Amino acid sequence: MLRNLFRKKPLPLNGIPVVRRLKSYSAQSGYVYQYFYEGQRPFESGAEYVFSVSADRKNWHSTNVRVDTAALRAWEESHTRELSSAEQYAVVKMALFQAFDERPAPAQMKEDVLIRQADVEAISEALGL
């Protein structure tokens, strides 16, 4: 009980869509996920993108995709340009899809998805950035 009193509350979300759009993704794991983009907020060393996710349309939970600023800056330095906000979101969304594909059960989607420097490089290459 006391632990909850001293726990930091998460920062409010930015970039909240005016209209939430339900999207679906058929994962290689065999599950069909539905998700909403909820917004983003800063965290310790980067940005956290928040999605509401369900594999059965009854049980919803948050899935946070975290990208480290250093990972983005390393990509930008090696490619001598900045990633636009739309390109950053594309990298985040592809990382979410990879998690849908690689995690064997929907319960594991409650764990944060962490994007490292190698992930930014691989995803941006796949997107042709």
C-alpha cells in the first residue's frame, strides 16, 4: 500500500489521436492482434510510445514501445540526417509488429518492447529510409 503512494505517476501522453483507430495485425505467432495508438511520452533516456493491445477484443492492456534517444542519434549520425517524427513512429510500429510476431503468447505483450541501436538500423533499412 505505501509503495503505491510513493510510486512515480507516468507523465501524460502527447500526440494523442483525435480519433482512435482500431487496427489489426496478423502475427506469425498465429494470433490476430487489435491495437490502438494512445500517444507518446518521454522516459528516462528516450521516448515511450503507448499502444492498447488485445488478442481477443475482450481483454485490453497497454504495451509500451521504448526507443532510446542514443539509438536514434547514432542512426542519424551515420546517415547524416534526422529521422522525421513520422519515420520514428514507423520504426516504433515495426518494432511492435516484430514483438507480435516473435512473442509466443499475448500475455507476453504486456512486457515493454525495447528498441536498440541495431533494431533502428535493421528496421530503417527494411523500410528503405
